[in-house]
Amino acid sequence: MKKYWVYMGITLGLFIMTACSKSSDYTYKSGQVDGEGTVKMMTMSLSESQEEITEANLSSDIQALMDDTSLTLKIGTDQEPFLEVSQTFKNRLLKALIHSSKTYKDHYSMIEPDLILKAKGYKTIYINLDNQNYWFEGEDVSYEVEGLGDLWSRYVIKKNQGEFVYDHFEKNVMTRFKVDLDHDDVEDLVMLYDDSSIGLSVNDSKLQLNSNGLESSFGGDIDSSEKMGLDYLKDFDLIVFTYEGMSIHGEFKTFRFFKYEDHEIHEVSYDLNCQLKTIDLDQGTYEIQFLPSQLTYKVHMDEEAIETSRARKAEIEVDMDSEALQKYENDLVTALLIESEEALIQDKEDGQTELLVSGRLQMKFGSSYLYIDEPIQLTYQIESNHIDLKQVVLKERE
């Protein structure tokens, strides 16, 4: 970058030129002096040392680059021209890069990049599609991204206002089938796909699935530990989405149910919510109410649990005033959480279809004086437009 300075008066101009010429921070182009002794123009440019400082200040924050919609990202190679990318393309690619694992000083994988990404104010990013990794210019850290090569194989270039741009990625269709969902004698196309997020579509109706608690690695392509699928319950005209993944307790499996009516997809949900109805430490019991069925289950605590809960409650009552204690008790009522671990759909001999959900009943926060961590099984009856809780089995501590 060049800065231009104009000085009027030969004495002042020569003084500044002499003083600045002693500095090693700048290089100069000689100014022109007219017959009256006026310096018409002198130009200064940054030295190599300052350019190095500028390089050091370049960012490697991919999240910030993705969030800044004013910045243009360009992608090219040593042999191919650099093309700008659309905001959709930018978000999809950078979101995949964010979900990565580090490998330090892996110089073997940091060679021969297939892609080069450039954006103003950011370090150059190099991508090797065969190794499924990327790295920043001047750094010794490689980042591995599962599915990166497959994602790039689906890029689409389009012409926008006379210029070619990387526009979007084609969907990764995971499951597809045709069935007449709304009984109009026309088969409907049902698809489960990965398009930056996991989506379900029936004809032109689309629904994003990972906005409801399925967050594992949906930012990029599907992780190898995750399994997803679609089924069709013909008797109820329900689409069934199956998800298998990992939690802190190990592997788990969940179901979600969808109906296609009036050319739109909507979810037929089953409720895992519950709350504490009563707590009686004198009797050593608490009651759990399951919503919206209003089923209530009384739990009898063992002596150790009773004494521990009483001691914790006494400590809390000393530390809190009456207002804070009341708020704490109110929060405690809704602090229960059912952590689903397994789900199974089964047909009964009487023709009914049930959903069995097993998991653990726990408290959401560790400061609760009431300790709950119990195995639980819930039985739901599946109908065409609703799924109702019928039974709860809670195994108490021995």
C-alpha cells in the first residue's frame, strides 16, 4: 500500500526527507522538486518487514469467515482460475471444515493441494481431497474432515451476472422410495438427504430434521458412527425416520414419525416430557407425572438416598433466602430429563402397533438435592395421527 505526502516549502520538505531516510521501516521513491524549491510529490511504500507483520495478522477463524457475509471467498488451483462462491456454497463448505479433527505436524498429508481458498484478511486454506484434510498457509497443523472428497464431488458451477461461480452442492440422497401417501392414486417421492443439514422431502414439501435435537456431526457429512434411514408404516400412512448415534451412555436409537397431508409434511410427535409432582422426604417418596398423558408414578427412595437428599436440602436452605429457595423449588419441578437410549416398533397380537422407548430418567442439573438416575421404559400406542403414552415402567434402585 502506498501513502502520498505533499509538502509545501523546500526547507520543510528537505528536512522530512532527510529524517525519514534514516529509518529502516520505509522505502521511498525520490520526490520531484520544481524550480521554486517546492516538493511536488514523494511516495512511501511499506517495507518487507511490515508486510511480514501484516501476514502474521491474517485470521484463521473459519467460523468468523463463514459468518461474515460481506467477505467474498474464492476457490481455485495452481492451474485453474479462481472463481467466487455463492453464500450458500461458502456456508456449506466452511461448515464442513469446522467439523474436523486436528493432526499436528503431519507434513506428509500437507502436500499437493487440490483446492486453494482465498479471502481478504484470512490465511490461505489448502485442501487435499484424497487425504480429506486441509491446512492454513504457514501453519504446521492439518485438519481431517470425513467425507470432504464426497462433498466436493457434488459441486455445481453456474453463471451469475455473466460470471461463473461455485453455486451449490447437489444433495446427498441417503434414502428414496415412492409410495402413495395421500391415496390420490399418484405415487409420492420420499427422500432423506444431506444438504448441509439432514432433510426429509415428499415431492416439493421439505422439512429440516436436525433442528430438533439431532446435532452430532450434521454440520458436515454424516459421521461413520451415525446411521439414518426411512421406513413406511403402511397401516398408518406414517413415514418413520430412524436415527442411531452415540451419547455419553453409549449407543442409542430413536424414531420420529411424519405424516404427508394436503401436500405438506408434518410431524406426529410422542412426548418424552415429565415433571416432579410431589417430593416428600419425610416419607421418602416423590411422584413423577408424564405429560400430556397425566400418568403418575410414585417412587420409593432407599434410606441412603433419603438421608443424602435431606442433607443436601439443608445445605441449600442455609445458603438461599426465601425468594431464591422458592425459585429453586420451582425449577426443580421441571428439571427431569428422559435420555432415550433405545427404541423399538413392534406389532402386537391384537393388531395394535407399539413404540417402546427405553432410557434413563435423570435430573438436568447437578445442584439438585434430589438425585435421580433410573432406568425407564415407556410404551406408546401408534395411531395414524397421534402416538399416545400407555405405560411407564421405572425400575427403582435396589
